[in-house]
Amino acid sequence: MTQISPSTAPPRTADAAATIDRAVRAPRPGRRVRDWFSRGGVSTFVFLLPLLFSFVFFSWKPIVDSAVMAFQETNLLTVPEWVGFENFNRVLQDPLLGTAVVNTLYFALLALLLGYPVPLVVAVLMSEVKRARGLYSALAYLPVVVPPVVSALLWKFFYDASPTGVFNTILGWFGAGPLPWLQDQASAMPSLVLFATWSAAGGTIIIYLAALVGVAPELYDAAEVDGAGVWRKVWHVTMPQLRGVLLVTFILQIIGTAQVFLEPFLFTGGGPANSTMTVLLLIYKYAFQNSLGGDYGAATALSIMLAIVLAIFSIIYFRLTRSWSTS
């Protein structure tokens, strides 16, 4: 067998030498554990343990319990019985499901047409204000601070269908009305969207104002030099700079409107004639408005179906808009 002497062995390259040195100097598993202990790893884990426990117990455990409950027939009073996909079949065969889905989509469409552009327009107008901008920001955010139940009771008083109601009185000044508002199937959902826009727009306005602060003033100066007016500056400067924020607020609004519950629950209870029955309100009906404590299996089954649909929609949306948000 031929041996290669050190003098005749091929020289090691610099990369190979560096690789060998790193392999030699790499800490062994036991040494890494000792280093972790000496650097305060135990104390870090002890401080994180309550947070991890709270997150698992209050976030993931209810999700797992709901997933199991979706395959059981239970009202939390009697012994649960495993029924497989029967809850899902019963929910899909419920005539109210189609009505709830259509009403939810209708609410989401109206909220996009009204509630999506309004905060942007208000934020752009407020960004042009030179004085008392903080006061206007506080006034815009004030509806978010008001408790939802208080806001709903106040707006129910405004929506009084009699000619002496607040909104009908205002319409009477212009020779219009009175309108039935919440008492009519055609006007009930638009009335809820109007309230939802008023109560939730403040948070989005603040987000847009924060994004507008980051727009370089030089871009507006260059647009003015080119003779651009207010609307051209908004379209060619403001909108491109807010593209990423607009895409995020769009998907957040879609998810929020798909889970609309508070407005129909407080104002109409799903009426009149189920014209405001939404998916979440139907889940509430399954869980709390049936006999013997409610059908929690059907409620959790519909909840899981809604979560899956929203997750699929979100994944598709972010894949389609990935290039738009980065370009």
C-alpha cells in the first residue's frame, strides 16, 4: 500500500483549513448546555414560564377543546357523545346558514364600499391641516373609546323610526323621510354598516396618519413643481407610499367584517325576518338560544368552518399581493 508523505500530500486550501478549524473549535453538546446555564438560561426560562403557561392554557387549549367539541354532541351539562362529522352535516343542512353567509357577505361588501375609503379620505384631509391636528385626531378616535354598548344604545335612539327620531328629524329638514331604519329589511343592514363605520374608523384613521408622517415631503414638493394638484398628489404620491398599509388594512377589514356580531346582536338580534342574521350570530344562536344549554357541538363546528375559510382566504390574498406590497 502506497503512503503519501507529508511532503507529497496536496496542500490544504484556505477554505478547507477554515472549515477544519471551525469543526475543531465547535463546542460540544455538553459544553453548549453548560454555557446556557452559565449565561442565565435557567432564569430566562423561569421568567418565560408564566407567559408560556398563560399562552398555552388560555389560547391553544381552548382551540384544541373546540376542535374536539366539534365532533361531539354536547351541551356542557350531559356527558358528551362522539358523533364524528354529524355536527358539520347538520350545520350545512341548516337553511339559516345560507341566509347568514349571504348577509355576512352583504355586510362585508357595504363595509368595504363605505368603511374602507372613509378613513383614508379623512386621514388625508387631516394630514393637510396645519393647526389643531391633535384635536382632530382625538375627535376621530373618540368613537373607539366609547363602550360599544353605550354607542349602540345611543344610535338606537338616533334610529328611531318615528318622524321625531333624530335622523328622521334631520331628513325632514331637507324634505325627506321618515325612514324605518332598523325596522325594514332593506335598510337594516346599511344602518348597521353606518354605525360600524362610525365606531371603528378612528383606529384606521390613526394608522393612516402614522403612515402619512413617513411620506417624504420632497415627493410632494416635486409633484407641485410638476404642476400636480391635490388629487394628483394623492393618487401619484400618497397612494403608492401607503400601498403596504392599505393591503394590510384591507385584509383586516375583510376578516373583521366576516366576524361581525356586535352590531346585529345589539341592534336587531338578526331581524327583521333574519335580514341581519350573520354567521357569528348563528353560532351564538346554536350555543345559547337552544334548549338544554345549547348545541355547542354545532356552534364549534361552524366556528371551525369559518376559521378555515378565513385562513384559506388570507393565504391566497397574501400570495397574490406579495409582489404588490414589495414593489
